[in-house]
Amino acid sequence: MSPSRQTPTSPDLGAAADFPLDQLSNHRGRWVAFSPDGRRLIASCTTLSALDAELRAAGENPEDVLLERIPEGDFVASGLELS
């Protein structure tokens, strides 16, 4: 079984779905849009504006997706690293 990491989740949806790390590694350095339940990767782009355009072209409402930036390397900044 391949390793996984939790994707973002909406507070009203409960626990986040696990997403395979090997699949996310294909999107390093990019913004990723997940379905509202966090189970489906809809699109990824290097900029938020390009991601917005791609989502709209695919018929998705950018207001309804979960966004996350996949870091370039293995480091994930959080908490004090972001301030």
C-alpha cells in the first residue's frame, strides 16, 4: 500500500479522504483543486489564476473546490514556519 496524506476538508464533511503521496508528487510546486469532499483531484496549475481558468473551462465552480499548494520538496510549512 502506498503512503498517503490527508487532503484539506470542509468542516461540515468530517474526516478528510486520504490521497496517495505518489499521485500528489506529480503536482509538486503547483496549486491543486480537489472536489468538495477531498476525494478527487480536479486540476492543478502553477498559478491560482491559471487554475481558476482551468476549473471554469472544465465546468467547475472555483468557489466549490478545495485548494492546496503542493510544496516543491518534502517539506511542508505550517504554524510558525508560515509567520
